[in-house]
Amino acid sequence: MTSEPVAPLPAEPLVPAPPVPAPPEARLAEPRAAADERPTAANMPPVPRTGLPARTSPPPAADRPTLDLARRVVELAADKKAADIVLLEIEPLTTIADYLVICSGGSERQLGAIADGIVDGLKAEKVAILGREGEATSHWVLLDAGSVVIHVFAPPERDYYDLERLWSEARTILRVQ
């Protein structure tokens, strides 16, 4: 049997050895520049935003505080001669809305005028009415302005449903007789 010559094994390994960590005292003396150069929100320059330009005018009425919106609804109802207007803060009691406006009208025509006046007034201020239920002929119109819910009643229906008693734990913000 013939044997071929075998090459001797190299004295050093072919794969480099991993670096040996520095002793703890040497690591403490290293400068921290490498960690400070990592990009973070604090050290990155501001990036210009694409899309719409920055706002230069006041925010739309829909972005204003909810109480201001509720007070505006009361003003619009009063402009249409609504009677016995009540503004209740219901935010601590429920998640359906922050404020509740309850008012009355003397006739079907006035109920429609109050509801339409509120809708038109808010629309002019760029506030969307999310829903409208009922008609003046049903003697109860409900308007949903998101954080403010408006009830426009005929007096007998208002007495029958008695929402002020139902929401008696709510804080009365305003009452216009």
C-alpha cells in the first residue's frame, strides 16, 4: 500500500479567535462617543414634514373645547327663541357625550326652526352634525354633535320624558328660562 505524504497541521488555527474583552477598569476609561452618535429623537435634526403646510390660522371650530361648543349650541337655540334651555355636564357619568343641551319649543314649526338653526349655525362654523333623529311632527328632535347631544322637545314630551330628572346627578352648567 502506498501512502501519500500528509501535510503537517498548521500551528495557528485558520479561524481568527474572538477578541478578548478589555478589563473592567479599561472599559470605564473608554470615551462614550460611539454611543452618543447613535441616532435618537433627541440628537437627530428635524425632518421637514411632507403633506399639508403648517396651520397659520386658528383651528377650526370642531377643534375648540367642548364646553365652548355646548355654549354655542345654547346661543343658537336661544337665537331661535327656544324656551327653558338647560346645559348639563354628563362627562363624569357616561361616555356617550360630554354635554347635554335640553330645550323646548312652543309649536312644531318652532321645534323645526330650533333644530335647523342649530344645524345651520354649526355647519357655518364647520362643526359636523353626526346624526339627527326625530322630526318636529314627532315633538322631539335629537341632534348629535359628537361631544354634545341636543334634545329639542315640545313641552308635553319634555315633561313626560323628564331628562333633567334622569340626569339629576349631572352638573347643571347653564339654565336659560
